[in-house]
Amino acid sequence: MINKLSWKIGGEQGEGLESTAEIFSSVINKLGYNMYSTRNFASRIKGGHSNSKICINEIKKNAIEYHTDILVAFDQATLENYVEELHDNSIIIVDEKINPIIPEEIKCKVAIFPITSLAKKISSPIIKNIITLGICSKLLNIDISLFREMIETKFSAKGEEVVNSNIRAFEVGRDVMAMYMLDNNIDDKYYLKELPKKEKSNMWLIGNHAAALGSIAAGCRLYAGYPITPATEVMEYMFENLHKVGGAYIQTEDELAALGVVLGANYAGVRAMTATSGPGMALMTEFLGLGTISEQPAVVFDAQRGGPATGLPTKIEQSDIFHSVYGGAGDASRVVLAASSVEDCFYIMIDAFNIAEEYQTPVIVLSDLQISMNKETVQDFDFNKIDINRGKLLTEDELAQLENTVYFKRYDLENLVSNRSIPGQIGGIHNANSSEHSEYGLPSENPTIRAKQTEKRMRKVASAFIKEPYVFNEFSLDKNILLIGINSVCGTIDEAAQKLNNANIGTDTLHIRQIYPVSKELETIINNYKQVYVVEHNYNAQLNTVLSNNLDINNKLKSILKYNGDIMYAREIVREIKKGDD
């Protein structure tokens, strides 16, 4: 029996691979296992090779295992592309229809079944995916009733005949695998260990949905956006759910307009956000500057992808860091956060909305394609952790107690963060525009005022910190190696640290949740280690550069970089570090 498994399915895009993986993973989730998934697909509707991989484990690990235990092949490319991932105990399930040519390097079991032919006999070729699920369920010894329930739920709207044909396809799959296992003396080698029953299954969701739910929980009541991979699911979730809490959804003509609407809503006192990716961030740059100089709260969720320009819309990269921290005209710093997992996408959005209003500034939350679009098992969110902080947003009673003047001192220079009013409040009238201004918001080119307002804005952002700007994981007593990362890299460096510690190379990890401003506490942590590696998905070592520029760490940071669009594997990090020790 086994308590962990790496399962992968590959074939032509549009063949239903994603729905097969979805049903399979939903059943595994009911068994109580933790899962972490990834997909590799082309930026087109149909055609081209794609795959889905699900890593199943009794314990929680947010990393994709490089090796594959069960490989389902619906095209020749699947047999050829992943040879290195296979090991002696792997098993490949192949559809006879593709007339497979088995590469000589493959030494594991290859089970060839007439999957498509069997599907045609039952109803149509598309039902081959359900036959495949039957094959896998028998191999893993999963209770058939769980799949029956899932099939009935998924196809009940299409009628009893469709439900029955899918159940029949599932049973046929189990039967052919049972015969194969008997003929090849496979007993319980691949059986999944039965875990103790849980009262409730974990959630199985993508980071975009977690971020959207976190935003609603944080009090977001307006979403404005434009669809873009890999952030579109945030927009779709908001469209489907925001109205349930009295919120509003607006699809704008482009990303620049989206941020304009968000700034306007926040100016009116409504918590608002948008979500985008690199190309959209480029278009939003002008309004990010407006939000900075007019000191308006705004939250932007950026699901990073391969760039520049259109780049690689469906591949991973973490190359919007420079743009987020430094992008824009003039001195326009803003707060930049980074989710460390699907689960963290929920909690960090609450941080983002609070810090945006507390410090009256745009806040950018970085994700990446891996955690934005791929699923992770997550326990129920703790809504008791939610604390709404609206900062210095004054009520009319509070405004009435201030000095009685025609204009409200919206940008007063006596405080790092000024009082804030919203349109229509008596005593709160002020100008809010894109020009440099006096304390009342009136345009001003006075050099003294200019210098003071600039210094105020920069010092304000420099002091804006969330409660947990980083997570420091001490796995070893040895202060030998420290691995630093953001987003999906966080789970991978934890896995790499485990492998290195198992090899007696003391390694700890640091998950950065706030990229800018940089916490000075990191200096003490980093300077305690002999070797420090920043692991990131870009060519220019962007996270390394931001940390190095803002910390007194004597050029201590080294980089492990990957920028080919593929996810990071723990074994790649381990290999680089061991190479450095040679």
C-alpha cells in the first residue's frame, strides 16, 4: 500500500483531460488526502499537447513531485515527453488508439487498453475519460461508490440514460484493469492506504477563488476588471458572488479604466479592487501614479505570467516585481504583497484591503500562474481572523469636531497619514487630482510644499507593514543554508529544505509575504546564515535585487533562477546547492 502518489494525464488539449483530473481529484479529496496540482496547457481553445498532474500525500505538501507514479497517455507526446519522470515502479496506462511507440528508455509497466474502442461500444469516444477513471480506481483500490456518487452528481442534469452509460463505462474500466492486474501479478502494490474518516472534506480550490473570497470577506463591495489569463477566475467569481453581499461588478473596456473605477469607488468610501496580469499592470501604471499622489486606497491582484508583452499567457513567471515596486512616473512607491499559497491568497487579501485604507495607498498583491490557476487542498478559512481596519476614514460627527474651514485638510503635513473624508460629507470638501497639491488638495508648485508632500508619501509607504510580512521556517539547528521565495516557490523551497536536511545539509526557508517595503527584520535572519539563495521565476533576479537594495546584508544573496515557463522542482534547487558546495 502507498500513502502518497503522483498521478499525471496527458493528451491533446480539448479531449476532456481537465474534467477527468477534476473528477479524480474530487474523489481523492473525499478520501482525506492532501493534494497539490499543476497543469501545462497551450494558450488556445483546442489542440496542442496538454497535461494535468496531481500530487497526493497523507501529509500536506505544496510542491509538485518531479517523479510520476501513474501516467495516463492519450497521445504519443505523453509517452515521449515525460520519460525522465518515470521510475521502475511507475505504471503507464495507454489508449491503444494512438498506436503507441514505447520509447526504449521506459523500463516500467506499460498497460495498453482499447479505451476509445470500448467507449464507442458504450456510447461515444468522449466517455473514454470515465473508462480511464475506472481503470485508475481499480488500480488504487478506491471505493466504487465514491465515483458513482461523483458521476451521478456531474451528469444527473443530462438524464438517467447519460448517467447509466457513464457508470457502465466506469465499470468497464475497472473490469479491464482487474484482468490486467491478475495477468501481471499486481496485488496491492498501488493500493491507496485508507485514512481515518473526516467529518468534512477539505476545500479543493484555486488561488484566484481564494483571493476573491478573501476580498469579499475583507469588505470589498465593488470589482472592476477586464478578463486576462491567469487572473480571469477572480473576475468570474466576483461576477457570480459579489451581488450576494450587496456589491457591484463592472467589466470595463480595458485595464486602465478598471483601475480608474476602483480609485473612484475607494474615493467614494467603497472598498474596491481589480485583478490582472503583467500586460494589464502595464496599462494600469498611469492610474497607480494617480492613486499614489491623491493618496487613494486601491487593491490590485496581479497573477503573474510569462512576459514581456503577450509572452507566455499560460506559463509561470514571477517577473512583475520590478514593475510593482518601482513602475511609474516619479517617486511612486506603493505596498507590494505576495501570497505564499492558495490558502494564503485568502488571508493576504484581507491584509491588502486593511493596509490600503490604513495608509491610503495602492496595494499590489502578487500571485503567480501556479497558485492562481491550480488547486490545493485547504482547510476551512478561519473567519475569526478577519479584522477590518478602515484607517482614518472620518464620520460626519468626527469631521464636525475639526477646525471649521471651507476646505478640509485632506493632505495635512502634521501627520504621516492624514484624515480622510468621502464626497458629500459636511466639512470634508477637498480637491483630489493628479497634480501636486497643498494640504487642502489645491494645485501647488511651491518647492517647499512639493518636498514635504513627497517626503510624507514616501515615509508613509516605508512605514506600512502587514502583521506578518514574512514566514520564517526553522527546520534545522544548523544556520548553514537559507532559501528565500515568494508565491508557489514557497512550497517548493520547503520541499527542497526537507531533502537537503535529510542529506545532513542544514537548511531553513523564508517565505516573503511583503516584498515592499522590505522588513528590516530580514537583515538579522539573513546575516545568521552562511549561504542564502533567493529562488525565483525570472531572469533578472528581481526579488533578490529588491531585497539587496533595501537591506544591509553585504551582497550575501545568491540566486537560483528559472525562466523557461515551467514550474520549479525541489530537485532542481537541491542540485544547484549541491553543485555550489562542490
